[in-house]
Amino acid sequence: MRREVDPISVAFCNEKVLHRMGKREELERISQIEPLAARYRDEVLEKLRKMG
């Protein structure tokens, strides 16, 4: 498994996704995390879609 150079914490993801505080760049970065659960990724991608 490849490790990210600048890892993202679960707390960071929750703040940006669940608490709706994420900017487009942050959500795009989260969506690219390989081991991210499909359901969580779908939620991130839906938020990105709504941003336009």
C-alpha cells in the first residue's frame, strides 16, 4: 500500500465533508484517497458535483 506524502486525517475529512467546511480543492484531494470507503467517496463526489 502506497503512503501519501502529506497524509490526511479522519478528523480533517470529517470537518470538510460531514460539517460542510470543505473547499473544492480539499474535497478533490479527499476523493482521491485510495482506501476511502466507496460510500464516503460517493458523498464527496456528490458535494463536488453540487459545487459545479
